Amino acid sequence: MRVGVASSGTLSRYLEGAIQTEGHEAVLCADLPEALRHEPQLVFAEWVDGPELGALLNGLALARGASPPVPVVALVPAGAAGLGRRAVSAGA
């Protein structure tokens, strides 16, 4: 299975290792829209604030509208329950 990882730094490398250990292909990308261009069956996307938030929300809409829809797991910082609710309402 091709699994997209839209994250940076240590988290992306950790997820890449875990995905490959399970025998799947990990595709590391800077953001969710880029990850979706690789036609993954699943994406892990790190929640971002600031100017990158628009790309994340756009990516969630693209994932939901894909045929078939692409499941996205939004990785929200601990203690950020409000962000988690926002991610779910955006389609994560």
C-alpha cells in the first residue's frame, strides 16, 4: 500500500520507518496536496497553523472528493482539542 506522509522533520522520518517496517511504501511530502498527487491509499498529515493551513484544508477537500476518497489521519499536537475538532469538521 502507498502511504503518504505530509509532515516535516523527525515525525516524517519516524512514520516513514514505521510504514516501511510494515511492508508498505512511504511517500514523504511537504504538504497534503503534494501527497495526494502520488495517489496514496492513506495519508498521515501533520496539522499546521499559519500560512500552510490553507494548503492543508484544501488537501482535506481534495482527499474527500477523490474517487475513491483518500483517508487522511490528521496528526494534531497533544492538548490541542480545538484543532482536532477543526480537523474532523474539515474532513480528516
